[in-house]
Amino acid sequence: MTQKVGLLVGREWSFPPAFIDEVNGRSAGVVAEYVKLGGSRMDEPGEYAVIVDRISHEVPYYRSYLKAAVLEGTAVINNPFMWTADDKFFEAALATKLGVASPKTIVLPNKDYVPGIVHDESLRNLVFPLDWEALVDYVGLPCVLKDAHGGGWKEVHICHTMEELWRAYDQSGLLTMVLQEFIEWDHYVRCMCLGQEHILPMKYDPKARKYHVEHAHLSPELGTRVVGDALKLVQALGYDMNTVEFAVKDGVPYAIDFMNPAPDMDINSLTPHYFSWCVNHMADLVIDLAQNPRPQMADLRWSKLF
């Protein structure tokens, strides 16, 4: 019996067709196609053995559909229930609990709130004003202020003074921001992580947003630690598709950002070499999941009620 793999995508043009062609070209009894949705009914039988989700973080309807697909037995990459819990404060706390080096991080109250919030009634649990001196004493200067739920280097501010920090915070509006220790790195690594077992550590320049194809950019000892730490993080999160970023300072890899469950897989940014690795390993992953199901419902407490 032929198994179907569905792909949910946004504004990306190189990875989707290459991935679909790779899966379909293997003649493995698994076919891949773009998912088509036009209103989803509850109790709809699952059409796909596996769905690869690249866009539900920007299209809420897709996220609702994917949760129901898990209920019907579809394996979704990445699990939409875990993805919903994605935030940068949690990731820093998780890394610390796992023994992975991570910058000191604070989550801050919002600067602004929706109109229904009455400050002296709705926010009685909040301390006001914030003790900015104590917060900055903890993370140090310079520090990083960034959106706890953001990505793509949006709303990221490097603040060298209290004045710069206040100015950036005052412009954050309805966003929930985290304040983080700034790691003055001497080497930067972005790891592509697929299937919670395959780790590709790539040299990356976050300032130029550019990968460098240098296979020997890590010493054996540092490479072993980076790969081991990345595996710990993706296995704890249950992410089958993710990137984990490390800022290396004095030989210590600090996990900076590792909740990227729809990582950039464009050929123009990854380079053809790394792009080919991603396409092939993603095809391996979905074919294996289609042929050897690992139901995600088993990870959810309410599955025991069925």
C-alpha cells in the first residue's frame, strides 16, 4: 500500500519541489505532495501518514488542522503541540536544566497590552516599576533584548547602555521580550538537526547571514560537544526538524537559539552542498516515518482515554 506524505509550505521555492521530487523518485512506496486544505471537518480521516509543516507558525488555521491530524494518527513534523510551547525563555531554562551552556536570560512583562487590560486592575500581580538595575546586573552590558516568540532575527536589539535598553523596550509594544546576556563569540555554529539523530554543524556568520562550507571548522573535541548538546536539545523538545545555534566563546559553545522548527532550507542561503544534505535526510526521515509509524498521540496524556 502506498503511503502519502504531505507538505505545508509558505514563501519558499527551492526546498519544496526538490524534497517532493526526491521522495517520489525513490520508488519506496511513499509519495509526497502539497497538502490542499479548504476547511477541515472534525473526525476527518487522516489522508497522510506524515505531514511536514513549514508554515503553521504564520497560518493559525494550519496549526488547528495539524493538531486534529495528530489525533487521527498522522505524524506531523514538527509536533504541533510542542511547537505551541515554543519561546526563548523556556528554551534557555531547558538548556540549563539539561546541562547545556546558555546565556543568562530574563523574561520581561510586556510594555503594552490589548485595550481590554486595565493596568491598575488587570496587572495587580506585576511589580511596577521594574528594577532595571537588578535586571541588568544579572545579564550584564552589553545585553540582548529580543522577542520571546520571534524568529528570523526580527526585533533583536544589542544594547550597550541602559538608555539603549529602555529605548528598545519602549518600542516593543505588545511583544513579550527576553533580556539576555550577550556572548561576544569568536566562532558561530548553526546545526541542522533532522530526525532527532542527524546533526550537521555548519559554520555561520550571523552578521552577514551567510553559511561557509568548511568541513574542518571545529576541533574534534568542540565538534563532539556541539553535536552532543544539539542532540540533547532536539530530543528533549521532540523536534524532528530544527536548527540549533551556538555562539562559541573561549572554547565553550553557548546555545543561543534552538527553537527553529521551520528552519531556513533555501538553497541560496544553505549553499548547494548543505541543501543537498537537507533534502536527502528529510526524504529519509519521512519515508521511515511513513513505513514505520511512531504515533505522536502516545506522547499526549489524553491518548490513554481512547
